[in-house]
Amino acid sequence: MIMNANRLIVLSKCVQSCQRLLACNVRHAGKKVQQVQQQRLFRTHCRQLAYAKDLFLGSLNKDEVFPYPEIGKEELDEINQLVAPVEKFFSEEVDSAKIDREAKIPEETLKGLKELGLFGLMVPEEYGGLGLSNTMYARLAEITSLDGSIAVTLAAHQAIGLKGILIAGTEAQKQKYLPKLASGEHIAAFCLTEPGSGSDAASIQTRATLSEDGKHYLINGSKIWISNGGMADIMTVFARTEVDVDGVKKDKISAFIVERAFGGITSGKPEDKLGIRGSNTCEVSFDNVPVPVENVIGEVGGGFKIAMNILNSGRFSMGSSSAGMIKKLITMTSEYAATRKQFNKSLSEFGMIQEKFAVMSLNAFIMESMAYLTAGMMDRPGLPDCSLEAAMVKVFSSERAWICVSEALQVLGGLGYTKNYPYERYLRDCRILPIFEGTNEVLRMYIALTGMQYAGKITTWKINEIKKGNVGLAIGMLVKKIMNKFSSSVDLGLTGKDGVVHPSMTESAKMLELNVTHFGWTVETLLYRFGKTIVDEQFALKRVADVLINLYAMTAVLSRASRSITIGLKNNDHEILLTNTFCSEAFFRNNYMIHQLQEHTPGNSDANIKKIAAEVLQDRSYICSHPLERIY
Amino acid sequence: MPEFGVERDLAVYNKLLDVFPKEVFVPRNAVQRMFNHYPRQQECGVQLLEQMEEYGVMPNVETKVLLVQIFGKKAHPIRKYQRMMYWMPKFKHVNPFPVPLQLPEDPVDVARFGLARIANDLDAKVTVYQLPCTDITETGEEITIPHVVGIQSPSQMELLAKHNPNKPVFVEGPFPLWLRQTCVHYYVLRADPPEEKVEEPYDPERSLYYPLRLDVDFGRDLGDEENFDVEDLDEGPVFAMCMTGRGDQATLNQWISGLQENNPMLGQVPTLFRVNAGPQELSASADAESGHAHRPDTETRSEEKLQRDGEPGVIVEEEPQRRQGRNQ
């Protein structure tokens, strides 16, 4: 934005003063935001820790994502040593078909997993865990995803079940609970959802009342859809507590560590699910469960923030686990496609089948890149907030994984549809991905609104001025917009002399830059049009989220492929090919979505969709007359 | 035809048309064609078709053949027929809330249909609080117990639960509802609109996944303002409706106590009955000729009763009768 301002100052003198004023004030506002965000660092100009949020302003933080995050050689060897036995275990001793059929994970398998240390991957070593970083956790998630039920059991245990104690627990709580949890002796569960409360924390009914002696909280209520609910010994339960806020008694949510040994906890029978049947999901009821006051996580009334932190931190591993599953599927499916012959040609010579394989490998490539990029960003010092990027990885991976597994099943045709092959089990296991850990719809809203909030804070000054009638500013912006419409190339520093992207991907990088700039303008326009009420415009927000996910995906693949070709990894030319293919496809899709976000475009049929939905939902059925109907 | 009840019978209309002699009224040369050949007969044909249209009877191929045989291809009746065949299908389904031709006989079913029609809410539940029956007491008198059918939707129940117990709720009625030829009357339980709109304060810890409100200072742009609505007047919430056979205090009390089972709030809120006398026959009045043109009113305000549950004494207050004379 500042470079654009420079060019305009050279071109037109009449807007010179306005532009200077504009740039100066925006920089000022931007710095204020920076200072608020990064109070831990003491320099005034510091590394911008947010990547995705800045995309909303049309600026690309290339230092965050280029070069692709690497780990040292020793670390890599360490991971490979960890990975080998786990892979062996999964390929030899895990019978996924049996787990699916009996809807239960056998004891020996669980024991094997505990011995491999898979129950305490992120627990620090002093408490008995493996103390792995996010990247290593993502690497191991690639392997555990070979069996969906086991992956979900492990994730429910460590990614959400014991995360609360890990990130917000006191030293005493950690000492007491983490060792047993890390070894797998106790299994953890995360109890937040209730029949009336999925995303709405205000409708949580479970109550925790302080007993008379003030030493215990009594928890009453019930939770549903709790993974590991039947066998968990330690649960993180969220309940309403009465808290004094400025003298007014309010109900706020608090987090408690509840042991099954406290008594009063009953688990219902396991739910009969479509997929991940081996994972134990059931209803858990609490009847006057006494919880000592020391077991409150964080402070009383601070449960909401803890819940949000826990939920936001575990998502990125879905990218690598989906990628692992798809890679295995590609191997199995291509074996079949190469051997099966019809019309004297093997299936792999037919274009439509080739397209399916291309789609599968492309998706696997992108998911991996995004997941490890996010994990790498999270592992950097400075505690960056990568919840937005993690949410994007989750949305992208869950949807693409469903498509890929479906295509793999399609290649096998009728064989894939039978239970003799594992494809239908993969398909069923995969269906839960867009649903749990935050449904994709809700996460799209999160992605779009977080970015809009960030962009709104920075551009609010500008937009307010224009709405107040500051003519000079309005004219300045108008001239800038017209100038920009005529310039078809934008330079954000990805290519060229100091470019971070390898020259073989110059075109894709240019497409990314163009998209980012257009996206920034679109966000500004949307904020101007809707202001506060954009929270209700879900059609627009969905497109914003989709564009942003595509942009992040493009960055991830560009970054990874640049690194590959620069250091000379095997098959880097294939990676370049995948990158260029995806970037051009995403570029056009983004352009179309950005076009749809403009006002009154023919590509945007949102008003019609709203009307159709209103009419159908009013009648709660399909309202058209039957095509065979007559009047006379 | 209505006397015989055949006004919607197409066969009868065709038979009537058959009465006309065929080929007599068909014009045979240019002069006859020019000068409205047999005008009265053509008018008669057109009136028959008019009556068919009035009763919504769609003519038949047989009708067309008859008309062509009787009047020829370019006469007024055939033109009328062509217009009917064009317009009637277009208007057949134009009413989104049609009333069936044959209303059910049972008053409870009529009440159910009428209440569902007024409420127009798929969530609303119709409850029959009392079925009509005739009892004979020991003294040989016949006591008829009227039917009481009420309707309430879950959102109305929530509104009632949130109602301020200091403000009264009113039972008003009876209001007429015409269903084709029958008129039924319904009573409404409503309250006055709240003085100030209480907006729930924004709770930043409400949604676990995304912010429900953005922290920007400005609202929507003028071009996208969609919600100025002239009719957005608040007339006060309506909590429930009912239809009964006899609109007196006892029956309405029964309705309210029936409602109370699901809405415990009704026990604490004062309920005022603002019930009119209901539809009555115009009495053949001897004093109708008084010069002041006071007519015996069919709607007079009866006493308002203040009703609090649990209180044995019923306070009856007479409000000065307000006249609603029509010839003031």
C-alpha cells in the first residue's frame, strides 16, 4: 500500500497531500495495533506475527512464510526413529476392519499404543511424555490416521482432553495428572457439548455450585457426544458457575478437572455411528459430582477463554492426517488402476481416471504443505497466534479429503463399494472430518470474521472519514482505485530481484500477488458496504473465507516448492508442476469469487438463494407442483 | 341453480346449453356476421358462462363443442369461453391460503382449521380443552358444554414466560372470522407492547467459535439498507387464541386454566377479560325510532373483571357503557 502511494505521488500532484495524509495515518493506526498485539517484544518495529490476518489488508507478510519452515537434521532423524516403529505397529498389528466391525478398539491395540508413547506426544518430558513439537506431532498424526478410530481416540485424549491442563493448569495439577495421562494409564476426555449447546456457550446448562464448606464444587448436568466418554478417567468439564463481576452476580463458565473416581459420573451406552466406529462416543451425566476447588483450571469464570484456546490449538494436525490417508489411498488405488484392463487398455490410460489421480495427489500435496507450514509457524519463538491458519487447514483438508476418498472409491467402481475393500470404511471415517472440531460452516465464519475484525480496526478510521464526508479523502481513494484498475500487475516482493519464490513459479507468484491485492480491496469494500452488520451476511463471508483459504493454500505450496527446488529434493519438478497447476486453478476460482462479492453482479445470485430458502423453509417442504399436475 | 345445489356441476351447465337449438344461431353470411346475430341469445349464452366463471367451474370440451354448434366459431359466447380457458387456470392457485369448498361439519374441526389459518405457524399446537357434549342433569335440564379449542406456538409460550407479571394480559374478543359462508368467532390473549425494547447486552463469551459482533464503529451503507418497514408497528404480543361455542366467562376461564398448565406464568399475571357481548340478533326494537338515533347496540362493553388466581372475591367494576352507535 505504501508503494502504491509512492507511485501516485509521482503521477498526480493534486492527490499528493491526501495520499501522504492517508499513508501516514494508516501507518499510525497500524502501529498502534502492532503495539497492542505484541506487548511481549520490546522493539517498536518487530516481526509481524500474523500472516493470514494481513492478507485481509492486501499485504503479504513474506517473512513469515518464506522460506518454508525447516527442522534440523538431528530432529529429523529423531522423528524418523519415532516414526518407524509406529508405522510397523499400524501396518501389522492394527486390524482396522475388525475395529470397525465390532465398534471397539481391542485392549492389546490400546496397550501397544500406550507402549509406543502415543498417548503423551505433546506432554513435556518432565511429566513423562515425549515433549514433541507441533511439527513432530503433525508427522505422527500422518501415521495414526491410517485407522480413523484410533486417530480420533488419540486426538480426543491429547489434542483436547489433556490440553487444558497442559496450557492452563497449575504446576500442582500438572504434576498430579500429566504423568498418568502421558503414559496412557488414564484416558482423558473433553466435555463441553450439551444437547442444547453446540456453538452457543450461553446455553450450557451444567451447573457447578460451591458446597457449604467451600472446598468442593458440585457439578450437575449432562454432556453428549463425548469421545472417550465411556473409558475416560479424567475429564475436562465446562460448567456454569456464579461469579461476582463488579458486584453483579453473573453466570460464567469455568473449567474443571473431574476424575471418574470422584463418583457420580455415569456414561451412557456408546453411540452407533456411521464411521470411526471404534471410537467410544457416549453421553456422560454428572450427578452431584464433588470436585475439589484445586481442580479448577485457570480461574473461576475463565472457562470460556480456555475452551477457545483448546479448540483452536488442535486443528492443524487434520491437514497432515488427511494427507497421510490420501497418500495411502493413492498407492492402493493406482495398483488397481494399473492392473485392471478394459478395452485392451488399463484403467490408468483413460483420461477421467488420470484426472482422479491428479486430483488426489494435488490435494495431498496442498494439505501437507499447509499443515506443516502452520505447524512450523506455531513452533517459532514468540507464541504466534495461528488459530486462523489452523482453522483454514482444517476446513480445506476436511472437504478435500472427502472428495478424494470418494474419487478413490469411484476408481474401484463396484469393488470399492463392497466391504471387502477398505474404501467404504475410509469414506465413512472421513465423513466426520467436516463435522467435528468445529463444523466447517462455523469455522468459515470464524475465519472471515476474525480477519474482518482485524481489517476493520485498521480501516475504520478511513471509512469513518469518508462516511463523514471528507471529500478529499474520498477523491483520493477513487483516483487510486481507478489507477489500480488500469495496472494489471502488482508487486508485493515475491518475484524479481529479491524474490523469495523460485523463478520457475514466477507466474503463479504473480497470480498470488494479484489475488491478494484484489482481496484486500474487496474486504475494504465489504466493510464499507456492511459495517457491523457483516456478521449476518453469511453468503458474503463464506466467499471471503473460501478466497482466503485458497490464498493460504497457494502460499503454502509456493513456499514448499521453492524450498524443494532450491535445495534439490527428489522429484522437485513434480512439485513445481503441482504448484503451478493448483495456483492457476485457484487464481481463476478466486477471481470469480471476488467478482461475486461485488455489488449487483450477475454472478451473484445470493438474493435468489435467500428467497428460495425462505419459501421452502416457510412451508418446510418442497413447494413446486408435481410436473404431471394438470389444471383441467 | 343454487336452490337445487347444482351451481358447481359442469354436467348441468352442459345440459342447459343443450337446450339451445343447434345451428340456428350460427351466422350464415357476411351481413349476419357483421350485425351481432341473435344478440339476446348470445347474451344468454354469455350469462351462463359468467355464472360458470363465478362459481369457478372450468368448462369442458363438451361445452366448447356445444358452443360452436350453437353460436358458431366467432360469436361472443365462444370468445368468452376462450377467455375463460385462458384466465381461469392462471387464477386457480393464486390464493396461498385457500378455504376448502366443504368445511367440516364438526365445530371442533372447524375451530381447528380456523385457528391454524389465523396463526399461520407450523409450530403452533392446537389443543382441544373441552369437547362439546350435552348433559342432562337430574332436574331434566339440558346443559350443553361448548367446545373450547385453543392454539399456541412455542415462541408464544416463551414470550408469555418472559412477560412482566406486573402488567396485565387481556382476553379480547370475540372477533369474527369468515370461512366462506360460515362465521366463527375467536378470542385473543394479548398484552400491551412493552414500553422500551430491552436489548440483550452483548456477551462476548457467548459463541465458542466466532465473534457475534464486530468491533467497528460504522453501520450499513445506505445502498444496502433493507429494513425500513412502514408496517413495523408493535401492537403488542399475542400469546394465544381460542374458539369456543359459547363466549361467556366460564368457558373462557376454562381456556385460561387450560393454558396455565403449560404456561405457569399465567397464574401470577392479572388477566383482564375485555369480552364483548358477541354476535346477537338485531332485536326488533320498539324504541328504535327515538329521535336520538340510539340503536340497541350489538356490541356493548360489558363489565371488566379483575381476576387474580387464588383470590376468592371477584371484583366487578362497571365501566361506563360506551356507545358505538352507527348513526351519530
